[in-house]
Amino acid sequence: MDEALNVLEFLESSSDIAVGIRLIIATFFGSLIGWERIVKRHSAGIKTFALVSLGSAVATALNIYLAQIPELSADVSRIPAGVVSGIGFLGAGTILVTGRQQIKGLTTAASLWVTSCMGMAIGGGYLVIGVVCFALVMIANVILLHLSHRVEDNSKYMSVYVEVNKNKGVNKLIQTLSAENCKISSMTKSKEKTLQSSDAAIIVDIDFDRRRSHKEILDILNAQEFVNYVEEI
């Protein structure tokens, strides 16, 4: 126990070797978070997250080093504040709104921001908090993601993107949903280009009379001859 505390105390010190080890840890943790993102085929992957974590750790370590030089009178909050705002611009580049009114990239942007905070904690010698932050990010992105999907799949509300035949396809869609006791709360025409030129793209918001599987509704719509494509959004 004493040896572990001594190692931790050394790693949290300001010696060059300790700082170098913390940079390696920050890079490694960042790459693991990026690996989880790239497995799900998101825009920012291993290299991006590793560099964000490393850069944040270096910036924080540098800030602490400068603050220890009496002649400079450096503000210890200046560089970390710049890192946080700078990562905001980087994260914004991963967010996009599709023609199906889907917002993609929010989780990746949030992960980038938290990874930068993790890197700053590790770079500043707050090693235990950095490790806890890494563990919580992985829990949120892996375990909570599955829980979120399970809750959403059994929600009483659902939004679907449907491509139907222009020839009375919309009317047939309304009739099919009504037969399944599904209330249409809104229906809008999408500007998304359809797979077939003879189709119309529709976004439908549905309210269920009871909790039911969203996959069941998708299967019902997919089985209709007037529907050529359907996807939950």
C-alpha cells in the first residue's frame, strides 16, 4: 500500500520524468476513447482523441511549469481556459444536421470536450481524477448507450423517415398507421433525395397508444408495397 502511494505521489509530482509518464497516460487514455468512437464509425477516431488528450495534458503541464517561475507571474488558469474554448470549436466541426432532421456528432463532440478535460487533469498531476474521468467516459459511451437505446426502443414516441410512392403513398401510409392505433403528431416532407425518383420522402412523428417495440412498427411499414425505404430517426 505504501509503495502504491509512493508511486502515485511521484507520478503527481512536477519532475520531468513524472510529467512525461503523465503525457503517455493521457495519450493512451485518449486513444482508448477514440477507439470506442471509431468502432462505431464516427468522424473523430483514435488519432484525434489521442492528440486532444495529449495536447491538453501538455498545455496544462506547461502552464504549471510557467506558474512556478517567479519572474513570469503566469496566470495558472489562462491556458486551461484556452484549451476548453478551443476544443469547443473542434467539437462543433463534428456536429451536423442531416436532411432527415437528424443531429449527428453530439456524443463525439462531448467526448472530445471531456477528453480534453481529462488530459488537463492528468497533465496537471490530478492523476486519480483523470483515471476516474476516463472510466466514467467509457461507462457513458458503452454501457449507458445500450441503456439509452433500450429506453428509446420502447418509448411511446417515434420519428420515422419513409420513402413512399408519390401516387397515393402518403394516404396509404396514414391509413396503415391508423390501423395500428398510431397517432400521427406531425408529418413533413423531407428535402432528402430519395432512392427512387418516383418516391416522396416523408418524416413522420408518431405517438403510440401504448408502449410497443419500435422495430415492430418498422417491420410493419417495411412490409407495405407502397413503402420503398423506412428508417427510425
